[in-house]
Amino acid sequence: MNAQGLRASLRPGVRLREVFGWAMYDFANSGYTTVVITAVFAAYFVGSVADGAEWATLAWTSGLSLSYLIVMLTMPGLGAWADRVAGKKRMLMWVTSGCVLSTAALALVGPGQVALGLFILVLSNTFFSYGESLTASFLPELAKPQAMGRVSGWGWSLGYIGGMMTLGVCLAYVLAAQARGETGGQFVPVTMLITAGIYGAAALVTFSLLREHSPPQPHAPVVTVVQSLRRLRQTLREAMPYRDFTRLLACAVAYQGGVAVAITLAAIYAEQVIGFQPQETMVLIFVLNLAAFAGAFLLGYVQDRVGHKLTLGLTLLGWVATCFIAAFSTDKATFWWAAVIAGFCMGSSQSTGRAMAGLLVPPHRLGEFFGLWTFAIRLASILGPLTYGLITWLSDGNQRLAIGSTSLLFILGLVLLIPVDVQRGRLQAQSPA
């Protein structure tokens, strides 16, 4: 697509360089997800920090769940404040600084320091999740409704490039460190510093190019903790008339719970069940991100042509197949197939869901309603991995049973997707309040 075609996807007054700046935030923060949550620190925490204890997987998922609980209770109120003062970009800068600093602080966590590791994990993942919600709320300001899928796909696909680059730099360092005879306790902390550095540097591009387009909304409240909780309840009540948006929220709670399992537990499953070595796991996650890049980019255009709902439904079917392949894999070669399919579906399902939400959100309440979207995603991120951890713990470490059970979340997502009518929801969102 040429420059003129790209501009035709954008709202009046939005420049291509600004969309590039917005997409660069996905590039920046994907390294955190890829290295900290998926490929490196997750397996390091379970295998080294917690010394492979039976409760280690549950402790890891519980720490992540706590951070998601904090975000889902507070983000709608913070989003309302950002709408009130037109301060989404300002808030994004603050939470990014918090995530970068706390990611670097993970370098302080060594074997046996479970409490310290969990504390910093909760802190960093909370800041990360705030940033993820805020950057998503810019999408409807930048893209025309009919191009929401492809513009969302640009961000997700560039994000996977960022994740692969960060992981690639970390992998190069790990291989060099292993050649010198260093252990995980020596090279994993350095990968945390690398991840934090790339995150911070790439985010500077976003802050220099992205503009705030929405005018201040003076009726949005000033946020306190109590007001944030009240605002969450009020926003949920006010969102109920937007039937297709709330149905999509329910669908997202189901399928994003399964996606969260893949993101947070892929490396643990690969090493603990299939027998991957740390460097093999990093290569596996690199390829998974490559497939996710293809899924986000290609299907971003597909969904604008064949429809968001059909595209999301197909990717959920792909996720069901992934769970069964992973559960019955007895060798590394078979598990590779599961990883590639998971990557392609991951890129598509996350990008498609964000684009659908962008179509169904009232334009004058972007920060507040995307706070609800974050609420749904974070609720899913609690339910999915925590259920996986509980099944593993209660079944004496049977992770095959846990990953097989995850397919039920994607099946439920398919069922809840059926009544969503994107065209009806879009018309309702654009109607005067």
C-alpha cells in the first residue's frame, strides 16, 4: 500500500508519523511481555528462584493475577481522569517510566528471593498493563472505523518485531554467557536490564510523535481510590445499554483467559513438560513472535474485508487446535507446530479484539470504556493462568491436563461471540448520548 492509501485509513488531521509513533509503543512494550512474562523470567522464576517447587507455577500465576486485579479495579477511574483533562499521553509517560524502572529492578532477584521477585513482578506488570490500556485508547482517534482492523494490525505486528528484537538481543547475550560458563542466576538479570533499556528508548519515539486529539471532558471525575471503585461500578452500569460492546467484553474474558495462559506459561510448559533448554525456549518464543507478527499484520487486512467477527472466530478455532496439539505433544517437533499455530492466532486474536472494541466504543468516552476493555482483559488474565496454576497444583503437576482444559476457554469464547453484531454496535456507539 502506498502513502496515499495509508493516509486514507486515517482520520482527518492525523499524520502518518503520528501513527508510526503510536505503533512504536507496541514495539516498545512487547519486549516486556516476550522476555519477562513469556520467555525468560517466567521459567527462571519457577526453575531457579522458586527451585522448581510444586507451588512455583501457582505462585507465578498468583503474582500476575494480583497485578491484574489492581489494574482492573483502578483503570476505569484513571481512564475517566485522563478523559477529563485530555491527559492520556501524560499518564502514558508516567506509567511507562514506572514499568521501565521496575523491569530493571528485576535484575536484583536471585535464587531463593521469591518474595522480592513477586513484589517487583506485581509492580512492573501493573505499570505495563496501564500502558497497554492507554495506548489502545488512542486507536479510535487515529483510524477511520472501516480501517480500524488494519491500523490495529500495524501496531500489533510492529509490536512483535519489537518483541523479537528484544528477545534476539537477549538470546545473543545468553548464548555468549553460557559459552563463558555462566548460570541463569548470572545472565538472566542482564536480560532484564536489556529489556528495560529497549523499552525506554523505543517509547521515546512514541512520546515525541503521538498527539492528544480528544478534547477535555470536564464532567469526568477526579480520581481517588474510592471514586475509582465507584466509577468502575458506574461505568459498568452505563455500558450495559451498549449490548454488543458488553457481549464482546464477555467474549474477551473467555478467550483472552486462554491467550493469557499461552503468554504467561509457554516457556514453563516447554521446559518443565517437553524438556526444552533455556536457549531452545528463547528460540521457540522468537519463532512464536514471528508467527504472531504475520497473524497480526495479514489478518488485520483480512478482517477489514471479511469482517471482524468471522476473523476472530477462525482464530479461536485455531486456539482450540493449539491446546490439543500441546496437550498431546510427546516430542519437541510436535510442540513446535503448536507454538507456530499459537503465534499466528495470538497476533490475530489480540489485534482483532482491540479493533472490534474500537468500533463499539462511544467516541466521547474512549479512555473510560477502554478502561472497561482493560478490566475484561485483566479479569481474563486472572482467571486463565490462575486456573491453570490451580489445576497443575491439584493434579500433582499435571500440566498436560491444565493446557488441555484451557481449550474450554476458547470454546466458550466462540459461543459468546455468536450474538455480537458489529454493525449494530457501531451504529449505537456513534449515536448521540
